[in-house]
Amino acid sequence: MPKFTYIAIESSSGKDKKGSIDSASAEQAAIDLKAMGLLPTSITLAGAAAKQPSKSGAKGTETTAAPKAKGKGFTFGKVINNQGLALFTRQLSTLVNAGMPILRSLETLARQERNLPFKAVLEQVAESIRSGGTFSDGLLQHPKVFDRLYVNMVKAGEAGGVLGTVLDRLAKFMEKAEKIKGKVKAAMTYPVIIMVVAVLIVSALMVFVIPKFEEIFASLLKGASLPPLTQFVLAVSNFMKNNILITIGLCFGGYFAFKAFRNTPKGTRIIDYIQINVPAFGPLFLKASVGRFTRTFGTLLSSGVPILQALTITSDTSGNVHIAEALKAVHDRVKEGEGVGKPLEATGIFPTMVTSMVEVGEETGALPDMLTRIADTYDDEVDNAVTSITSIIEPIMIVFMAVVVGTIVIALFLPLVKIIQTLSSG
């Protein structure tokens, strides 16, 4: 009997699994794997020189990628951004809720899609359904486009026969998430712009203006010593003027060094900790994270996803390593038979109001609705925090620029006083 090697996803945990299986054909191997609780994404005859596409017989899941659409070419970055995916989900939910079959809905959206890479993805998902697979089976083959949250909610909607309702919830969730993300980015955009302008102004002063004053000081003071502050400013100016490429290289090098550090496990832990604990911005990021957690968790539960699986997905999509670790600890305690509220409180990260409302939701049997209410509350708090931070940042940045520019002016003014005194005495 032939042996096939496979790559599959465990239905219970969502983790990737590799192995081999003895089956009469690739189609039978796919059926056997699904019976074992595995969703195959690739099945290849062991020792085959080239991978040939094979399709499962039970649900028709394609085990290798479908042919690429013409004109797709090379892609850089994401196939589609979050806003585009939210729009697609909203359109798909509208078509499905109107009674159009999922295959025809996908074909309709694929025909009008102008993003060629995403168009190719939709055509491959539609081909998977034509082969007998489910919508979630097709989504599983594109993890870079449809994350675990998306796939598991679709899978729950298919199992409960409420795919249209779940797609509508998913679209609302993604639209809310993008709205909150946009507000947080807006709060960060203003100080970043002000900081960039300040750096450009100071750089222009250092490179073009201060060297002119150095020539004046040299001609009028005739070798007399300059104040320490003036000497420091002139030294920095000379370095920037004579080493422009090195200065620019240091700026870019510092940026890429920070990015590299951010991608290390230790760097991620440090920066994520600072992100939720730094004054002024820390509460904003924490509220945004708590709102994202409660909305994600509530949306998954209301869509029929089991609570342990929902906690795992939520921890993976939290965006902060400390919150993810806290949710994994909650997952382990819930797995042992506890509720959600007490373990959440024990983490020390989530506010008391959140844990108390979660406990009330568990006692009344309305946990998904309670989580949605918490998310709405924290969305409003993020709005208020963004407004207050924006109003505080403006005077702080003005004072910062005044201090920097004022220091340079004072450093240039001190020698001028000495020059005036010398001229008046002469």
C-alpha cells in the first residue's frame, strides 16, 4: 500500500502537524486524516520527485495550492489589508444573508475584485468548494490572508448552519477593530510628526546656521575661550556638518537596530511591557488591548466556538506577549474546571471592572453579551483617552521644542555678550 506524507492542522488545537500515512490513494488518505481529526493542507506520495495536486474525496479539500490566477505576479507584503478584508467580509455576509449560495457569492466577489493577488485567493477558495470542500477548508489553505480567528468563526458558522450571521458578526468585529486601531494611530501620529519637524529644524540649524556663527566668533574673539555650552553645540554642529552620511546612517541604523531588537523574544517582552505601563500612553494601549480581547472573545463565543479554543485564539491575536501569557494561564485554569472571571483577576493585568462583569456574565449565562458590553465601554474609554492625550501632547511638544531651540540660542548668545563687552571696552 502506498505511503503518503502529509501536512495537516489539528481540528482541536489548530496546530500544524506533519507525518505519514498508508492509504490506497491520496483521496483516501485525506478521508482517513479527517477521521483522525486532522484537516490536511498537503498530501504527497512519499519519495515522489514532484508534488502533484490531489483532492480529498470526502470534503474535497485541495491538498496543494490551486493554480494561480493570470496576472498575479509577485506580491510584496500582505495580499490584502485589514480594511479590504473587512469590506470583503461585509459584502460576503450581505450576499449570503440574501440567500445566495456561498460558492456563487465567492464567484461574484472574485469577478469584481480588482486586487489580483486577492482575486487569485478567492478563485482558489471557490475551486476548493467546487471540489466538494467547505468554505472553511478553502480558507485554511491561505493562513496569511485568513487568520485562525477568521477560519474558526467560519467553521463554527458552518457547523451551526448560521454562516451568514457569523459573517455579519465577523464583519462588525473587523470594522470595530479597524476603527479603534485608527484612533490609537491617530493619537500617535501627532507627536511623531511634531518630533520629525523638530529634528529637521534642529538639524538645519546645526548644519547651516551655527557654522556661520563659529566663523564670527573666531574672527571677533581672536582665540578667546568659548563657554562650555557653546563649545558643545559647536562640536555637535561640526560633527553633523562634516559627517552627514554617518549621521544619516546612525539614524537609520538606530531604527533598524530597534526593529531587530523588537523581533527578539527578550526585546518583545521589554517593549510590550513598556507599551502598557508607560505614563500617559500605557493606559491607552491597555484599554485598547482589553477592548480587543473582550470583543474577540465575545464574538467567538457568540458564534459557537468552544471556550477553550476561543481562549487560545484570543491569546494568539492579543498583540501583546504579556496579555497572551495571561490568557494562556486562564486557559489552563479553565481547562481544569474553573470559570473565567477568577483566573482573569489572578493575572493582575485586567481591570477589576472587567473581571467583575465577566463573573456576572458567567453567573447569568450571558457571557458573550457581557463581553460585548465591556468592549463597547472600553471603546468609548479609548476615544476619551485619545482626546485627552492629544490635548496634553500639544503643549508638551511645544515646551520640548522651546527647550531645544532655546538651548541653541543661549549657546550662541553667550559669546555675543562677551563680544559686545570687548567692543564697548575697546
